[in-house]
Amino acid sequence: MNALKSLLTPDRQAARVVPPTGFTAQLTLFTSAAMAFLAVFALALSLASGRLADRWSSALAGTATIRISAPAEQMDTQVAAVLALLGTTPGVASARALDQAEQRALLEPWFGPDLPVDALPLPRLIELTEGNPGYDGEGLRQRLLAEAPGAVLDDHTRWRRPLAVAASRLRLLGLVSIILIAGATGAMITLAANAALSANLPVIKVLRLVGAKDSYIVRAFVRRFTLRALSGAAIGTVLAMIGVAILPRADDAGGFLTGLGFQGFGWLLPLLLPPLAGVVAFAATRIAAFRTLKGLT
Amino acid sequence: MIAFENVAYNYGGGELLSEVNLRLAPGSFHFLTGPSGSGKSTFLKLSYAELQPTAGRVTIFDREVRSLTRDDVAMTRRRVGVVHQDCQFLDHLPLAANVTLPLTVAGRNSDPRDLSDLLGWVGLGHLGDAKPPSLSGGERQRAALARAIIMGPDVILADEPTGNVDWEMSLRLLTLLVELNKMGKTILVATHDLNLIRQAKSQVAARVLRIKNRRIQLAGADL
């Protein structure tokens, strides 16, 4: 707590005792900016994957379609038979036949609004909602085959589930990427801090000679690296957020790729990255500095 | 102030100091002499806890060096002013900031008038803004002395303070050290400059110690 307090309290004289080191300063700034930039995109990917997983999962809330192909004069009989069959099938919460207007709406994106649905030998569609627990898909298929041979169960939940799982994994990968980026930032800042500490060993020896405590010396380095990491990450985050903001907006046709971005309060999440980079730099520099000082009298 | 009891120091390549017994009394003035490599600097480093003895006990202000934590060592060094032959300045800071460095690291502010008086006393009143690399050897040594005493230490240790300066400047530095001793400070000067020691003996009651065969002896009238 004291370390954090001293970090926030500027001590110009203490800051001056360690000479500025251009190379490590630029390295820390650049690394933090680059890592924050990547982290924002990993976060955007993770959130977009999460939304996709949620969307597909909700679609999985248990719907299926039964497609009935039969001669026109038998169609109504077959539809009635299937609805009756579904009414007695355990695990089917509800079932209804789509009317012609709904079928036309489904086909409209491909064939246009003037499609003569009445004149075409189109199959009829029955939408069923799965109960909890669900129905036995294989058993239902067997019953349809026996009682309505022209009816085919299109169990689309079964192919959407792996996609939802894949989206969840993608979200997990995004989060793992952020953790790896934080780790890599810590490693880079540790290297930069070690380089700065080595370059300043004569300075550190003089400070010890005149009675400086370890905490004083560590503070001078930690404050410097933490502020550099914080500023670098802030720059990287802002640039990446601008990049995400100018991506094409999500729409139904674009699907996943155009949905890569933040929504609502999600825009606040990247703002956590600069403080996170600061915390990583604070810890990495502090550990490196105390380790270096341990070797000096 | 500082006491050595049967102290030995081994660098790994053999014993450098052995069976050292010495007590620096408050207000005393000591010279430590001996050939190069005899262990004068090692003795001084043991005196301000930069090194720990490999045998025996070193006590600084009544505390055994081995029992000191790193923070204790730092606090002890605020009471021991050290002047090195190479001065050890922070070259990126102006002279005034270097002189006040002990105050800065102790979190204390320096009074500009006190600093001005101190720099004036060592004859550097006009060089407060100069960077150390631009100073002459004598100016650097006097600045190092000013830094060593700015905290008002009880003991001042000087390692070959006149090693890089001419005779006139050596006498000037000696005068400053004698004045400090008259103010009650305990002084230990490691030097191989026997003329300086002879000159000092006419100004102050100094004991002269000599390192010979790894041991510290009181030097006789042969100096």
C-alpha cells in the first residue's frame, strides 16, 4: 500500500537521481503501446465470440423443423398426421405448421417477393420447440418414417451446437491471449528494467553509499517504468479503439466478421488495459529492482 | 564509534586483514597508511559496512555489522561521511544536487543558505550549478568532502582524498579535515602520503596506523 502511495506521490528530486535512459524508455513505451493495441483486438475478438456463442446458444433453445414433401392432395393429411404425432411425442413442447406467408418470407431473399408459392410444389414446414428434457431425435425420425413417410426432421440444433462450442472456445482463446499479452508485457518490462538497473549500477552504488534505503532506489525505478507502461498502454489502447470503431458495423449479411467490436458498456472494458499494464510494470520492475539490490551492499 | 575486534577479511585469494583490533574514539583523528593493496580501502569498507568481516566483529555505533538489516546499513551510512579518491558523483546532476544527495535520499530538504555556507567553506561557492565532469580534481575532492559532511555525520572516512590533487590542494583538504576534527568529528584518513601525515601532526593530535603483514599497528616516530 505504501509502495502504491509513494508511486502516486511525485518526488521530483527522487526522480532526478536516476538519469533518464532513452533506449529503455522508448522500449517500454513501444512495448506497452503494442501490447495494449493487440490486447484491445483480443478483447474485441473475445467479446464478439461471446456474443456469437450467446446468439447461437439461444438459437439452440430447442427448435427444429420438419419438412413434409407429399402430393398436393395428401399434403394437409400428412401435416395433420405429423402434428398429431408431435402432440404425443415426449419432449416436444409445441409444434405448428408455417403458413404460406411465412414460407414466402423465408424464400424471399433468394427468389424475390413475387414468388407464386401456391403454384409451386413446395414442401410444408412444421416448426417444433423442444421441451426440457428434450425429445429423442432418432425415435422421432423412426415414428415419422412409419406414420408420415414424406416428413423429414431437420434437427438444426445438432449442427449449431458445435458452432456454439467453437465460438465459446474462441472467446476463451481471446481471454488467454490477453493473459499471454500481459505476461509478455511483464517479461519485456522486466528485461528493460534489468537493462536500466544494470546501466545504472554506479548510480545505485552511490545512492547506497550516501544512505539511500532500498525502497527509495526501487521507487525511483518503479515509478518511472510504471508511468511509461501506463502511457504506452494508453496510447496503444486509444489507437486500437479507434481502429475497432472504424470497422464496418455489424449486420445480418456480414455476420461474425463485421460484428468484431464493442457494444454499449463493452467500450469501457479496453480502458482497463492501461491500468493493468501499469500494475504489471509496477510488479515486474519492483521484483527486478529488489533482486538487483540484493546483490549490492 | 567504530570498533574492530579480532577482525579478519578474506577476499578468497588469501587473507588481506588479520587479527585487527582497533577502536576509533569519538573526536579522534587517525591516519591509516600502508603500501598499495595492503588493505586500507578494505578497512574503510569494513568501517561503513560495505563489507562484512570473514572473522571477528565490527561494531559501528554499538551495533554489530552482521546484525544490521539493509535499512540499518543505510541509516548507519547517514552518520558516516565517506570521501572516496574517485569521489563517486552522479555526473548528470549539478554539483549542488550532488552535495545535497544525502539529504535528498533521506527525504530532507536542504536550506539554501546552509548549502551556500557549506560550498563557501570548501571554496566552491561559485560552482553549485557546475556538473562534476567539468570540475578539477581538487574541486571534486572538496565537493566530496562537502557531501560527506552535509548530514552532520559523527565519523568521516576518507580514502586517499589527496591522491589526485597537488600539494597545495592536499594541504587545503587537510585543513578542512582538521577543522572538522576540532568541531568534534571523528576522522580516519587512509593515505600513503607520508608528507601529508607529517604536516598534519603539526596541526592536530593524530594517531598514525600502519597496515603491515595484514595487521594494523601503531606507527612509530619513523614517519
